[in-house]
Amino acid sequence: MAATPPPPAAAALEKLSSTKMFGGHNLRFRHQSSTLGCAMTFSIYLPPSPASNLPVLYWLSGLTCTDENFIIKSGAQRAAAAHGIALVAPDTSPRGLNIEGEADSYDFGVGAGFYLNATNEKWKNWRMYDYVVKELPKVLSDNFEQLNTSRASIFGHSMGGHGALTVYLKNTDKYKSVSAFAPIVNPINCSWGQKAFSNYLGSTKSDWEEYDATCLVKKTKEVAASILVDQGDEDKFLAEQLLPRNFEEACKAAGVPLILRMQPGYDHSYFFIATFIDDHIAHHAQYLKSA
Amino acid sequence: MAATPPPPAAAALEKLSSTKMFGGHNLRFRHQSSTLGCAMTFSIYLPPSPASNLPVLYWLSGLTCTDENFIIKSGAQRAAAAHGIALVAPDTSPRGLNIEGEADSYDFGVGAGFYLNATNEKWKNWRMYDYVVKELPKVLSDNFEQLNTSRASIFGHSMGGHGALTVYLKNTDKYKSVSAFAPIVNPINCSWGQKAFSNYLGSTKSDWEEYDATCLVKKTKEVAASILVDQGDEDKFLAEQLLPRNFEEACKAAGVPLILRMQPGYDHSYFFIATFIDDHIAHHAQYLKSA
């Protein structure tokens, strides 16, 4: 009788750190990403409570960030502990590939993956969409038996708000809810998006629309949860890059429920995020816990 | 008739930044310190509520920190906003004086003022005790009419916990209450303290005792408020540098009420601080608000 082949090995995770916070733990891991072809780090906050069936809330960060900014600055762990939700924060791009020009600017290349799958051969490793939607959930379910990755929601900030909205709108079956802080909602109509999309995706406009929340929402059939967006009205990127009113109009036309809160006096920083993070986690909790 | 001389000008403050958070504002200022003989920065969080008679809670940071670590990482603003308390975070030493050797180590010189008045001529600018106790309150009362600096309490972390405890014990008339996270409570008996005190103060042991909380508490007549101390039991500095049991014993002998909470699994980081910061602010609020 032939020996049974061993089960495929779970992706090897190297634990970089573990720190107790609000009764749970901030953990940081490195692993080899087959999607991106490089080593990637991610952070996860595991709340103190249940040892099984924990829902997962993904956080996608903005330009220049790593997996650490959110963990250090947002204060999200307090509410995550209270609600019994795991937080997962991936990095924002491949790193260490030494592609020519990858670190020439803050808004393209390293730290600026825009959560898409690049089609330009030069940037073929930039597949953050597949990394976030496919590889990372598999890495989590293979390595953390206390997580239930089918109970998942997603949120993010700025470029990561764009990522959260587009990932959600393309996968309303995979995520229970979405929210965003100061998201780039219409990248095909702002310079950050145009620079990134033309380099990662080439010049075909219809390809760009696949990663534009304002375009995607027009094709969305139905969403189970209201979309929550907070936007500071003193955010210096509001008028030129973020364009929340375009998204609001598209949601209205498509009949998609949007809660857009313009927050007077707030800017684009993590101080703004920390102020409203509890509301966002409570928003996701109602959908994650009823699932 | 001789002209009335103009009133002395309030110390000029240069505003470096202002960011809205939890309805209030994080402000950061630079000013020329007459005590230290250099430009100093400090941060202040002003809560949204009352425009007058605001109590002040000073935060003293640990080794290597500036005024910003606490503002970025502690999450203290949420509770400060809720209680209507202003938070003030000074820097941890003079900077920019270019004293030979001032930046050779993380635990002495720049970023390591130990909240004392140095007597060694070489370090004569290191007068963080006078800066915190005398100059900074004056700068605040001269420039922020909404503050009532006579309603003040003080807390801090590690070296800043040492600072908070010693400043309080030497000035129980000036501060309503004190608390600390992982404080250095007996610096004359640990290597951090011995290195700093021998260089700043010389070799006379009785001079050192003036800046040692465990020595000072023995001479304390009466304190109006319990002293609150949180200490992680997985803090790598616990056994060699922090020595909370020495302070506990001295408080007991002196009849000074101490709430020492050993927190299982917690380390020395701001993740530990953020976990218990609400408790500390609530502790101070009861004394600041009843004042």
C-alpha cells in the first residue's frame, strides 16, 4: 500500500514580535509570498476572548505605510478586544525586489501598491489585490485555527480606503462589510490614481475602471451592509485626490447605501483615524457578529 | 510722568502643528527655554470642552523619547477629552547644545535628562527638574488662558515615571496626584540611575537621594491621593532597573497609600501604556476635578 502523501505544508510564518495589549496580543509575522515573489510582513491583533470562530477585520493602509502604522497609531485594539474581532494589517506593496525606480516617489512603487494586479511586465510582482483577497486569507486560515476567515470585513485609509472599497465591491460574497477613512474613491480622476494606474495597468481606460470604486459601485447589484466613510473637511487631499462626492453620487444612482460623514476640522492623519476608529469597528461588528 | 514700563513679554511660542483629535487639538510648540539655554519643544492636547479653568495633567516620557511619542502612541486623548483635562508632554532633555558626548548613549545626555538639576558643570544645562516644575507651568499660564495650572497632576513612563514620582514627592503642594507606568523607582540602586546620577550630580550619595522616589517617600509627610503604579510582569527591565517592590516597601513603611498593579504578560512598551491609560486618567480626574 502506497504511503499517504503528507498534506501540503502550511506557509511558514516567522514570528517577529508579540506584545500584549488590551488583554490580547499584537503579533507580527514574515512569510514568503508566492503571489508577490518576495518576503512580506503582516501584523495581526488577536483579542483576548474566544479561541475559535474569531471574525477577521482587514485593515489596508495608505501610501508610505507598512503593516505597523495602524498597529502603533490607530488605537483600534481597544474596540477589537471589546468586540472580539481579530485585526489584520498587511504591508502596502512588495518590498526588496530592487526594481529600477521602485522607490523614487512616495506615491508609486514601494509603499504604494494600490491593491491591484499590475499588468505591466516591469511591475509584475505588484499583485496586492491577489495577495489581500486570496493569499493572505489562506495564510491566516492555514496558521491560525482560532480564526474564521469566512467571517471577514475590510476597511482602510486613503490608498487603503480605495483598496478596501474596491476589494469589497468586487467580492461582496467574501466580505460582510466595508468602511473607509478619507479613501481615494475615484482614482481614474485624480493624479495619484492616474500615475499609479498608467504605470501598473497601461493606457486602457476600461482596465483602470476595474479598480475604481466610483466605477465599480455602478455595476454592483446589491450590498448587504451600508458603506461607512469618514472624511475630514480639512484634509489637504480632499479636493484634488479623494473626491468623496463622486462616490456619493454614484452610490445614490446605484441605490447603494452610503453613510458619508464629513468631519469638520479633521485632517488626513492617524489622529483623525483614532478619533473615529471605535465607530468603524462597531459598524463592522454588527455584520461580523450576526454572520 | 514717566511712561509705565510694558509688562514683561510672555515667552514667545512658535506653533509647529495643530491637529484635531477627539474634538480637541494636539498642538506642538517650540520656545526658547531660559532654564535649559536651548530651544525646547512640547506638545499639549487641549480637550474640546471648557474654555477656562482646565486642569493640566503633565506626562513625562522615558529614555530616548521626545514630546511626540506619548501624543502619537498612548491614545490618552480619548479619555482626556471625555474628562476635560489638558495633557502636556515636554521633551526629555535639552537638545542642540552639542556638549561633547551628549549623544553617545541612549541612557545619558540627549533624551535622558532624568528630570533633575545637574550640578556637574559640564551638564549645567541639564535642569529638567526646574524646567518641568517651574518654567513650563509659567509658559503655559502665560500663553493659555484656558488653563488653570494650579490644578495640576503628573504621570509618566519609565524614566518619566521616576520623574513624575520625584517631582510629586518634592512638591505635594503643587500637584494633586501622581501615577506611573513601569517607573524607575529606586535609581540609586540600578545601573541606569547610577550612570546618570554620577555624571549629572557627582559622587555624593545624599545628593542622589534627592532624586530617588524610594528615598523621598520616606521623608514624605502626607499625600492627599493614592499613588497609582502599573507594572508589566514581562517587562525586561523589571528586575534590574525598575525595582517596584523597593518602592512598595518604602511606601508601606511611610504610610503612603500605593496602588501597585502587577500586570501579567505586559512589557515596557506603549502598547502596555495604551492598555491602562484610561485608568490613569480617571485616577487623576477624581483629584483634579474635586480640586
